[in-house]
Amino acid sequence: MNTKLNKSDWVILAIIYGVTILLGCIDYYKEGNKLIEYLIDFPTTAFLSTVIILVFIQKIVPIFLVQKKAYLLFFIISLLLLTVVGTIENLIGRLTSGRSLSDISNYFTYLQNGLYNATDMVGFPLGVLLMKKFHEGQKDLLEVQKQQKENELKLLRSQIDPHFLFNNLNTLDSLIDTNPIKAKEYINRLSLIYRYLIKTKDAEVMELANEIEFAKNYIFLIQTRFANDYEFKIKENVSLVDKFIPTGSILTLLENVVKHNKSDGTNAIKTTITINKGWLIITNSKSKIKSTNESFGTGLDNLKARYKLLSDEKIQVHNMDTKFEVFIPTITLSE
């Protein structure tokens, strides 16, 4: 479930609390309440209710119900939170009406009323938002599953792509005569690529270390084929242990670099793969030669769709005058 509130979530909350405040104003008018009660009670109630809803959606439900499955602890924490916030709201209402706190005769009953009050405050809007988030999650799941099937078909096609095979066989043919040792290395790297593609075709995510090794083999093919037209650097600023990314992510981004950037024969297309805390960043210089390959952004769109279920973070794309950057989140097992 995506725990971040989107624009439509805030609209729903605004409508619910707007109607609630309107009905409350009518009751206050009938009871002859003072102006200060209007100005303090309603904003306080809306603020406290929103805070509780955010805490439940972003912390309590994901941690205690989904991750830890600590149902008793969830129940206890929920009761305590609701009681405290509901009691605070009741105390504020008492003070704005001019009543003294010393008039409270039974503190247990007062705390109990605070629990009931908080339940009334957040019960309906929280239920609406949780149902909405659930159905949005189901919709995203269906879309990603559909996209995943398309990715699998695309991956299977790429494994037997005649252009890919033709280009690599041509390169290999020239190497056999000019550099037999490098030709053997080329065959080895090519076989490793195909072995990895076949092995991971059904995997949704793969360890980042494996994806980096795969990228190194693919980079070897590119540099052997295009000589000095492309330069690559890999900077591992953090440990790769226990980090994952969607299978084939780096391949997709490297393919885009080669597809949409051609060297002018003087300046190489420079690409850097940087692994920082939480992010893998691929930056490439942009070619001055206009590419004949039309870009539909399908590769990036596929990655964005897959990340909807894998991480709360989103892919970041920065298209500048002289360089192109893509930030993709790394995923840990705890997520």
C-alpha cells in the first residue's frame, strides 16, 4: 500500500472535515456557543484528526499490522493514541467554553469519553482512505503485472533479437582474424549475458551486485564494438550487499545511452554509473548528433510502473542541455 497521501486523498479529507465543521457550526449556533469556541475547537479537531490519520496510515498500520503482524500491540497502541488525542481535544473544548478542569469528577470516565471522541473524529475518514488506498494498490498491482508480462515478452524477444546477434557476430568475425585472444573473451562475455538473461527472465528484482556484473559484461561488448566512441565508469560509493533493483534496469538505461547518443568521432559519449546510499544514478553526456531513433520513453515508463509496487521512492529523470541523468532507487530486503 502506498502510504503517502496524494492530492485526491487531501481533497477527500477536506470535504469530510468541511461538512463536519459546517454541521458542527449549526450545533454550536443552536447551543449559543461563544466565538472563541468556533475559532479554536473546529481547527483543532480537524488538525488532530488529520495527524492521527497520517500516523495510522504511514506508521501504525504498515509497521504493526503488515510488517510485524503484532495485532495485540497494534490494538494497545491504537487505544492509547486515540485516548490521548481525544482527551486533548475534549480538554481544549472545555477550556474554550470557560469550564474549569477541576470540575472533572471521574478521570477514568473522562479518558473513556476521550477515546470515544477520537474514534468519532477519525473513524469514518480513516476507513475511507484505507479502502481507497487498498483499491488503488490493487489497480497498481494489475497494471504492474500486465507490464511485467510485456517486459517478459520483450526480454524473450531481446534474447533472440536478430540485430543484436548480427551485430555481435560481425564484431566477433573481425576479432577472430585481428585479435583471437579478445575474440575468446568476447565469446565468454556474450555467453555470460545470455546465461544471465535466461536465468533472470522470471525474476522481478535482482541483487544489485549481480546487475552490476551483468552491466560490466554488456559494457565490454559495447566498447569492443564501438572502440573509443563510448566511455564508462562505475563508482561504488556504498556496499552493494542486501540491495536490489528491478531485473534488467541497468541494461535498459545503457541501451538508451547507445541508442540515442552517437559519437562524432572526436568526443566520446561518457557514462557514469554511481551507487550512492539509496540510489543508483546513471549519467551520460549527450551527443551533438541528432539521433535518428525516435524516443518513446517506453523503457523509463516500464521502470516507473515496476517501482510503484517496489518502493515509495520514484524514478527521477533530469534531461539537461549537455547531459542526461536517471536516478533509480535501490531496494533493501526490509522494504
